[in-house]
Amino acid sequence: MHWADVIAKEVAEKNEHPIIATGISPTGILHVGSLREAITGESVRSALKEKGSDVKLIYLIDSFDPLRRRYEFLPEDFEKYVGMPICNIPCPCGKHDNYAHHFIQPFLDVVETLGVHCEIIWTHKLYAEGKFAETIDMSIKRRDDVAKILKEVSGRDKAFIPYNPLCERCGTFTEPILDSYEFPYVEYQCKCGHHGKADIRKLEGKLPWRLEWPAKWKIFGTAVEPFGKDHAAAGGSYDTGKVIVKEIFGGEAPYPIPYEFVQLKIDGKIGQMHKSTGSSVTGLDAIGMTPPEVLNYMFLRVNPSKAIDFDAGMGILDMSDEYDRMEGLYFNGGATEVEENSVRAYEIAQHNEVPKTMPLQISCRHLVNLVQMADDFEGVKEILNRTRDMSSANEVDMERLKRRSECVRYWLKGFAPEMVKFSICKEMPDVDLSDAEKALFKDLAAKLSAVEWKADDINAAILEAGKASSLGNKGAFKALYKILINRTAGPRLGAFLESMDKDFVLNRLNEASQ
């Protein structure tokens, strides 16, 4: 049974209307690994919905978090905003509502493209609406009990501050004066010299993370939540949170889904990603180069407890091929016991809304050649209509094909290895050709003019001509690549030539044989 189904079964038995919560703090550039939490939450939502549950997925944006330092990708003048909540910091590009909106909006666009069915909730709005007031009040009044829990569960023995007021003069979070607390006001003395009061019912202060997280569970009645493995460590914020929510707030901790981090693999090297450093592969890049259903599948095919290497190179094509193979097994049967979970991951990757019939499959690997041979999607369709029967393709098939073509173009522009890139020479390139090569081209032009324009027949003719030539097959291949793409290697020649216009190929061979 797929892990999402296992979780859904257990949650459905205990909750009539389960709430699944995910979230993120948009303090910097959100990398591809940040997608794991949203996709994991969506997979459980989809599995619960399939079981008939009245389920809801919420995505909490921690927009009231402070900017802890000026990251390298920020202008120098952003140094003055350190310590301020990111919802109150200007947008770096001037096109969004604020700093938080600037970094989260591209990510939200990706989440929407992936088909994640969630309600977006901004944490700073919850504070402004007074939704945290009750838990803030409890945290302050029972701060000694909270401190005791933190010490017993996590071993933390340092001074604990249950609430951080927002200074009305300098706009940064500061420390409270708790002895004078009387609901709803908390006094504070800021380092800037200002003395004031914060109203806990308004956007004038916030809980620290170890209290804010369980407070959210209480506010929403969260039943399930995926989160990074760092929070799941012994004595970590989940361990302290599940005690605080029960003993301080009178609520229950959600079913935990701790997940391993996603590592970036480029040129065979593995590296960690973090939003504070900026990432060479953002969430927007990931959806730009990977079809949505394939990206969903990549995260769902393995248990959340296992690490994922996001290979932005040839791994993109390998994952697309694996997805297509699982799709074939879903519709045609024949999956082994080992493959059954991957086939189920294919289903969940469609949010359990699988097409009734087998979709048209044009692999991303094949599209790598086609999009480099055509100027646009119309050109891709023209080539496909020459080389295969497209009569059964419906509107959904063509939309998927167009999306895959766009992903391949994006991948080729920024992430594909040089070995797969090429450009067909529209005119005969200025290359030196030996007499043996010219003789090969003359013989091959005669052979190809007589064959049916199919990959296998074309390939057989090339092999026959190469064998008869002093160049041999290897030399024949190199010679053909030289006059077609001005390189010595390239795509598989049979399928490559089949995708070209026959007259174009014959004319090039005849010209090169002179």
C-alpha cells in the first residue's frame, strides 16, 4: 500500500473533517526542495478525498517572521530591515505588496500549476485578526509551565520569552516586560529607546516558533502536517509542540509526516539547498523544466523519510521516462509487486483523477530532438505528423504535448548538458570533407532515396553504406553529423533523419558529395 494511502486510512478513522496543514517562511528564494511539503500534503488530501473524507488542505505563509539577516542576494540597503517582519519590508523588485509576497508568489504559481488544492492563509493576517490572542494570553500567563516543558522535553535551560512585541517606533521585534502584563497589553522597552505597549489582539507582536506552531494546531484543529526532519529530531519543535498544545492550549498534535530534504544534483555532484543562500534551481525552475505530473510523481514515488536527489541534468529525462513507463503499466497491466507502489504514485500524481484511456505518449527524451529541429510547437506537431499516426490525439493529449515541449525548451536553455544540444544547419556548413566521406554521401543518397522513410530502414541503409566504405560505421555516423549539425556526435541517426524532411536530407547528401 502506498504511504499516502496508509496515512489517509489512519487519519480517516479518527477525523470526520480532517485539516491538513503545510507552510513555509518566505524569507528568501524558495528552491525545488520546498515543494516536497506541499506535494506531500496534497497527496494525503487526495487519498483522503478518494476515501470520501471531507478533507481540507491549508497552506500557511509565515509572513510575520522577521528578516534575520541581509542575505547575499539582497541589496545592501536591506540591512536596515533586519529584525523587521517580512510582511512590513518593501518588495525588492517593487512589483509585489511586500518582501514576503515577492518571494512567495512565484512559488504559489508553481503550487497552482502542480494542481495542489489548498487554501492560502497569511500568518500576519491571523495575528491582525486576533486569531492568536487566546494562545498568546495562555503562553504569557503560563510561561513558567511552558519553560518547564521546554526544559524537560528539549533540555533547553536558557531564558524563555513567550511573546515578542513589535516596536512601534523602529518596527523590529523586541523583548517584553511580562511582570506588568494585563490582557491585552504587553509593555516593552526596545533597544532603540522606545517604551510602549503591544496589543496581543493586533499585529503588534508574535509568538516564538516553538509556541506559534502548536498555537496553529489549536486554532485550526490540524489533523495532519508534513514537516522537515529537523523539526522531528528528539527534543525538537514537534516534540515540544505536542506537549504544549495539549497541556497549555488544550488541543491535539497532528499526525506527523516528517520528510527528508531534497538535494540538488548537477554534473553528478550533490549539494544541499537553502532559501537563505539562493538556489541554482528554484521551484519555478523545477516546474519550468519538468512536466507537473512528472514532478508530482518524483516526490510521491518514495517514502517521505527517504532523501530525494533532484537531478537537473539527464535525470529529468530519466524521471519522465519512468513516469511514462508507470503510466503504461497502469493502463496495460503487468506491474511487478515492486512496481505496484510506483504505479499507485502515478495515480496520486494526477490527484487520483486519471484519464479513462491511455494518453498519447511522446517522451521528453524524443522531444529534446524535436524542439531543437522546430522553431515552435507548430513545427513539433508537423514533424510528429510526418513520423507517426497522430489521428487519435485529443485536446488533452495536445495540451500535455505542448507543456512537455515547453519544459524541454526551458531545460535546454539552462540545465541540459552540452552533449544533447544541437542545431540543424539550414545551409551546408563550412567543413572539410575527405574523398571517402564524399563517396559515402553519394552512395548513401542513392540508398536512402529508395527506402521507406522510417527510422529502422534509414538506419539499415546507413549501416550498409558505412560497412561498404573505408570509414566504417563509426566514421559514417561522424561524417553525417558533420554535414547536418556541424558536430561529430548527436541524436540517434535513424530516428533523427526520420524526423527530417526526406528531400532536405537527400539534397544535403548530394551537395556534400560534390
